[in-house]
Amino acid sequence: MIHNMETRCGSYHRATGILTGDDMTSDSTTALSTAPETTSGGCPYGHGNPDATGTPGTSHHGYEPFNMTNPFPAYEELRREEPVMFDERIGYWVVTRYDDIKATFDDWETFSSENAQAPVRKRGPQATKIMEEGGFTAYSGLSARIPPEHTRIRAIAQKAFTPRRYKALEPDIRANVVARLETMLKQGAPADIVPALAYDIPTITILTLIGADVSMVDTYKRWSDSRAAMTWGDLSDEEQIPHAHNLVEYWQECQRMVADAHANGGDNLTADLVRAQESGQEITDHEIASLLYSLLFAGHETTTTLISNCFRVLLAHRDQWEALIEDPKKIPAAIDEVLRYSGSIVGWRRKALRDTEIGGQPIKKGDGVLLLMGSANRDEARFDDGETFDITRPNAREHLSFGFGIHYCLGNMLAKLQAKICLEEATRLVPSLELADDQSVEFRENLSFRVPVSVPVTWSN
């Protein structure tokens, strides 16, 4: 495998939109794999070359790695025609069938998560200098770690990330949701669900859980935007500079919170982790700070998207929105169906540690693999009529939107709780809510996350 960006087959797509995710490693190397070297000047796999009519790129089956507007027809065609396809534009094997993706997630000994959060583009010299001089040494909280390190840290984190804390947070989450919906109603239609509701609720929740300053919502969002851009964006060296400064500030705040928990204790997750360390459990201050660095990002960005998608999809299926108004007990099943039909994360990365195969396709040691959960979740081999949204679907919970195996999302229950409260209160307070007719929802361009820019809504008084 070669590792020179300039020698890749095909064109490289920019991904400068704001993204979301779970962890970012401090490794400055690019995460994009590359195609095997070829002397012919073309892609060795034949993708992206003109077809018989001269149309370029048709052998990708319509798949555009960074285009999230409506990737599902391309996913369906890939499942049918080429379920394990090498895409030389990004240098990854793209996997689209449910059984193949689930098995790959489950086989962590063959498919490492070490590249899950590596930056798409190599960090430039100026950004590197800023981060080194600022003492930036943050590493993945969990998602890019591998056993036994992952097993040790997750076991400790899981003891602190408990249902007891969720229950304690629930009244405040509900009060915050009601307050924001009432403000939206007072300001009058039309409105946008993203800033009106989905933006603040998960951020305040995770800041409260961890013991961070809840007045810093906008600051944490700014830091998170920079983290996403530096991980999944295709930024020039100059464009990286302000983001590098933000990441230094972000990491320093994570370290400050750990030091404060040592000095002052507290009733929050950070203090729980410090107490676990002081009681003899094996976790360092750096590992605790890295967990905070991950949770303060992942704990709100993907949940903001989940809440946004719940309203976007349910309001687009009016009969099913009305079913929730009539029977709020259907809301948990509806959330799982939203996660299946339109999850926040549609693709996640792995790296082969040995020569192997996926779905009969040989995969070489060192190859990168992009697992399209957004495709797996609509695979009709697992979900009957998978392209149809149906909140009564009996097996919706089998979706892979939270991953599978040892890296299954630690905060899945908290994310679903917040979405549930948002839908309960919205169906109660503003049942006439509907998508604005004259606007369409746009999605940011990136490799892994399907993030709606806005969800415009209106309602009758």
C-alpha cells in the first residue's frame, strides 16, 4: 500500500462541512487508505473509468462518499451489485450488506478500530506547532482504542455512566425541553427545530452529566465544530490554524476539569472517574481527560442529529406522527425506527490487521474498510421492505446505528432518553407541528455523518 495523497486513483472530494462523531486520535497521519500502486495510471480496480457510453465513474454505482443528500439509492445498488467495493477516491473498501457489517464490527481482532477517528487530512506544520506548543496530547476516549486498553477503560467508564445518573437528569431534561418549545411557540411560526430545540438540549445534558460549566454551550459547540473539521474535513494548512487553537483550549479545559475533581470532588461523572482512580482502579488522569474530550463531543453532536432526524422523518410521515400523538407509548419504537431509517452515523471505519475477506472479497492486511451502517439498516435481507419507514416494525432495534460488539455506543440510552422526552413534549404541546412546505432539508457533506443543516417547521395556533 502506498501512502502519498498525490498518487491516489481518481479525484478526492472535499469534506469541509461540520461533522459529528465519538473520538479523535492525536495521530496526525491521514486516515484515508490508498489503492495499491499501479503503473498504468488508472485505478487497478477499474472503478471510476468511463463506461461503454463514455460516462465516467458509473462503476461506483452512483455512490458519492461525501454526498449525504440522499445516499440510499446508491446504497441499495451497491448491496445488489457490488456489496464490497473498493473506492479509490477515498482508498477504502466500502461494505454495504448487514451481515457483512455486523460480522466485521464483531471481529475486533481482525478489524481494528485504530483508524476510526484518525484525521482525513494530515495535520499541517502550523497547526501541528500550535497544538504541540499548547500541550495537546488528547487521545481517543474509547472508540479508537483496542483491547486490553479499551476493555480496562470501558469497564471503569461504564460504572460511572449509570442509569442512576440518567434518572437524576431526566427532570431537568424535560424542563429544558418544555422551556424551549414554549419559547418557540411564543416566537411564532415558522421555526427551525435545530436551533430551537435540538442544539441546546443534548449539550446542556452532557455538560451537566460531566460537571462542566453549562453556561459554556456555545464555547463547547465551537470546540466541537473545530474537532469535527480537523478530523473529517479536507482543510488547507491555513484553514486548520483557528481550529488548532480551539482544540488546544478544549484539551486544556478537559485537563482542568480533572484537576478540579481531584481538588473539590463533586456529584458528576468526572468526579466519579477520579474517585475510581483514587480507590485503586487503573485509569490515569490523561485517560480521564481523554474520556471527557470524547464525551463532551460525542455526548451532544450525534444526539442533536438524532433529535433533528426524529422530527424531520416523523413529520414527513404524518400518519405516524399522529399515531404518537394518540399513543405516546409508541415513541420508543419510533425512535429505533428513525435510527434504522435515518441514523446520525451512516459510515464507520476499520483497518484490517491480517489478510482476510469480507463477503467473499479478499481484504489485505493494512486495508481500510468503510462500513456503511446506513446501508445495512435498509438491507432487505434483514429488514422487510427496508426502504419504508414504519414505527411498528418488529425488528427495528436490530439497527446498527450505535455500532455492534465491544465498541457499541456507551451513551445510547441517554441519547434515546433525550429524543423520547423531546417527542413526548412536542406531541403534547404542539401536535399540529409540520414540516414547512416551501423549504427542503439539506445535509452537510462528509464521510460518515448525515447531519441536517436545518429542520424548518410550522404549526397552526
